[in-house]
Amino acid sequence: MQPLPEHMRAAILVGPERIEIREMPVPRPGDGELVLRVRAATTCGTDVKVFRRGGHPRMLQVPSPFGHEMAGTVAAVGSGVESFSPGDPLVVANSAACGGCDYCREQRQNLCTDLHYLNGAFAEYLRVPARFVKRSSYPIPAGLDFDRAALTEPLACVLHGLDACELARRPGGSQVVVFGAGPIGLLFTAALRRDGHRVILADPNAPRLEVGKRMGATSVQLIARGGGQAERIRSATAEGLGADVCIDCTGQPAVWSDSMQALRPGGLALLFGGCAPGTRVELDTHHVHYSEITVKGVYHHRPETVQRALEMLSDTSFESGHLLSAVRPIEEVEQALRAMIEKKALKVVIRDNP
């Protein structure tokens, strides 16, 4: 392997809708650490939220290196690292649990009381701390390219959400409504169809619904923005009784309400999309009580779902490439995020050799 260069380019979030491209020293690995040569990083809806708000209460405080969906090769390892060698292709998940708290022992590492986060994927190199090397670094299977491997983190979140849906308890495949045809909603759609479920995909953006058809949606519904669509969605389900499962991928309070109201008796609402802090949602207590509705929140991913996501992405029949709208250099991270805001892109691959 060639020695590490002295300097690199990196995108730094410095405030609301303010990104600076800086030349910085290439990090060197400490004990138990490694340096990742980032080959592909993908933008996501969380990046857009953090970009617009200028930070995140859990994941980063500005000024901060930016980006968290990544794939690359090991450029250097620190002393004590035996699991990986220079040149190894890796996905590094964006969080690492402590491994010792009650939640970790219950295999609910996403709720770890000392969950660490990693940012800085929109750069040429990234120092991977020892905890991430030990608990959150995964070899990329042969045949999986870096661009699609970078989708591991969002797909792992989707698989964690699907585990919470209890779909395995519903024989013969379920009827599922997915609200929101952004990247997460489309990944839900593809994963659900892969498991034999019938998916109604609802969104106000017609081109995204067309992508949803290619990714396996049984049917699509072009809906108005702002919620109030529960009756329409229910009427589109079998016999108009409502869905077995409704999944919100919008983070909009009105759509959370629609997700609960569009269910059949005994149904489950998975509230995946995160609303803004302080948001309140009205609940139809009669519907929840007498129809025995289950309402679940879900957050993040677990090591087990990261591994499953890598395996799924390695299967060429899982058409994740539909999500990758463009490739841009590090200098154009802001333009990539604005393309997402303007609904001109689903996800953008950031790398230094587009």
C-alpha cells in the first residue's frame, strides 16, 4: 500500500445550510483504529435535515465533518488491529454501541445508553475510532461495488423497522401501505416485495412513484401533501378494510395520523419517519382502543441488520441502484443536498473521482 498523503479535502458543516470544503491533514490511526479511504458516500434525508438545521442533537455539533453513509478501503491500521489489513474493502456503520449495557445485552444496540456516532464520510479519508473498528466495521462481499455498499446503513435501518412490524406472524403475505416514496420508502417497498408482501406506495411525487413501481410496489397512489389521505388509502386496500401495516417514511405529523387511521382492525402503524423535536400528534383513541391498533416507533439499526443489509445488497436481484440518481465530487456536496431538497435526486453518490 502507498503511504498516506499529507492532506485531503473534506466537507465541513459549519451552520444552517452552510458547508465549507476544507483542505485538512489526513488522519493517522491510533491504537486499535484504522483510516478508511472513502470510495463512496451517499447522501440521505437525515443529511438534508442536519444541513438545513445546522446540526443534530445526538449525532453532531457544528463545525463538524459531514456525511455518514460510507464504503471504502482500509488505508492504514493502528497497532492492535488484527481483523483488517490495508486494502480491505469495508463498510463502516455510523454508530457503535458499548456492548455492555442492558440494551446491548438484549441485542437492542440501537438503544445503547452510550451510543457513539461517526461522521465525516464526505471526505477522502476518515479516521475510524477503535470502538467502530471492533463493533461496526464490515467486510464488503465480493461483487458488491462501493456505490451500492454505501447504502448499507439506510437499508439496515429499514430492516430493523421491518423486524418491528411482526410481519412473520401474518401468513400468506400482508397488505402494507408505505407513505413516502423517498429513498427510505423505496427501500421499504423493495424489501417488503422481496418477502412476498403486497405494497401500496403513496406519495405526492409522480416520478418517485414510477421508481417505486420498478422497485416492486404492487400499486401506487398519487396523494396530496399535508395528510388527510386515510380514507382514500383505506379505500384502495382489499375490500376497503384498511392495511395490515402502515409505514410512515415522511416524518410529517399529519401522515403519522393517516398511518394509524388507514389500518384495518388489528393493524400496526410503524412510525419510521422522525418528526421535528417538540411535535405533537393527535390520536383517535376510539380507533386505537376498539380496533386493537398497535403503534410502534422505530429508530436506527442494529449490527444484525447491518450484516443482513450487506447480504441483501450483494444480491443482484435486489435493485438498489434505482436510488442512486447521480455522482458528484466532494466539492459539490451542497449542490447534491439541494437537489434532494428540490426533489431532483433521490440519493447522490459523493466521491472524489466521479
